[in-house]
Amino acid sequence: MLNKLPKAPDLHKPGKPLVPNGLGMVYVLASAIYLFALHGFQTWLLQDWGKPSALTLASCILFGGFMGLLDDWADIKWRYKAFLPIIAALPLIVIREGETRMSTYFWGKVDFGLAYYFIIVPVIVAVTTNVVNQLGGLNGLETVCPSIILSGMLIVSIIHGRGEGILLYVPLLVSWILAYYNFRGRIFVGNTGSFALGVTLAAYAIIANIEQTLVISLVPYIFNSAIVLANVLLFKRRASLIMNGLKLKAEHRRSLATLIAYHHPATERKLVALISLLFAITTSIAIYVSII
């Protein structure tokens, strides 16, 4: 089956071997099937379940996967792609998922009213999806880092006794399975996977009312995007890594990966492991902040 999928060159391996691409569709389909089945179980057997959060999350993931697939096919320019994730926020807005009273760092909990649904929700979805999509290019980055954050959000939900945690059981399992093979360079998830995973992070944070946990966990993503966008928009310079034997090095500091490789050239796996460690640290901080 993998041989029939489109292939993309692994640019940071000797000989640039072709690797099956677009395996993000596995995440999208498995998550959507599970969430639709969960919604059916809740509505048929638990008549007073409340909001159809499983259906909402499934819709968001399907939107995200479709937009990523469209980008894989058409290679959409960033100035257009940046606004595509707003479409994935529609299910959250229409069903009014999340609470309008949101924790802030300086003013406690603030009730944003309708502005929460029509401004804050689209911004959270668009920013999260884009920063996740921008950190890629190395085997494992598209899957390991989102999986770490998803794990942290599930832990926070369990600690606070929130029932929304059940929404992540299958998506999280599938994301870690894909992360294992992606890290080993056996598969690529493509934009289909990175878009769907980014939308999952944002949508679940809104559904479970743990936006603060999401923001803290995203710090390495936000830092990477800030460097990338500053270089592209102000100086028209793009980040790139250079192979030096089996190690990757950089002659500039235009992204999180090149910043690390500039000071500490490393193999691809070690570089991905170092970046993943940053996400493990920020996610751990987010978990700690949520329980104090």
C-alpha cells in the first residue's frame, strides 16, 4: 500500500531517498471515524450528554486535513495559506464551543462575550495551525512536537477531571504511531498531517477550556515562527540546513532548527530530539501552571 502513495525526497539523508508522503490522511480518517463513533455512542445511549464536542472536533480535523491536502496538491502561497485555517474554526463558532470567560495572565478570568467566538477562536485556530505547519523539514518535527502537546493537554484534562479527555484517546494514539515512523524516516505526514494536528491542538484547547495550557506549550512554535517571518518579511531570507557528513549545520539563525544547528551541528535525529525536548519542557510548565 505504501508503495502506491506519492513519494517525496528525504533531503537530509545521503542519496535523498524517496519516502511515502501524505500519511497524515491516516490520522485524519482514524480520528474522524473514532469521533463520529463516539458522538453516536453519546447521543444514542446518553441522551443528556450536552454539546456534541466529538462531532465538533471531528469536523475541525476534517477541515484541517482537507486544507492540508489542498496545499499538498496546489502548493498554496503562504499569504493565502495563513488564512485557510480560519475555515476550520467554523464548527467551533457555530456550535459555540468553549467558555467565553477565559483565563488571562494579567487580569484573571475575563468574559469576552461574542468576541470570543468571532475573534479569539479564529485567531487561536489560525495561529496554532500556522505555527505548527511552519516547523517542519526534519523527520519527526511534524508529528513528535504536536504529540507531546496533545499528551500534555490530555494530562491536564485528566487532572481537572474533565470528560473531554476521551476525545483525544484515538487521535493521540495514532499521532504517536505516526511520530514513531516519521522520526525514523519511514513516512512523511505532509501538510495534511501538520494542518490536521495543528487544528486538533487548537480545537481541543477551546473545547476543553485550556487555552492557557496551549499557549504555554506553543512557545517554541511561536519563537520559531517569529524568527522565520522576521527574516522572510523584512530581509527576504529563508532558513536552510547544510549536510556536513551525517550532521546538519547552519550558516545563519533564521529558524529554531538553524539556530540550534548554527551553534551545535548535529545529526537529524539529535536535532529533532533537542527541539522535542524544548516542547517537553514548555508542556511540562503548562501542566504545572494548570494545577497551581
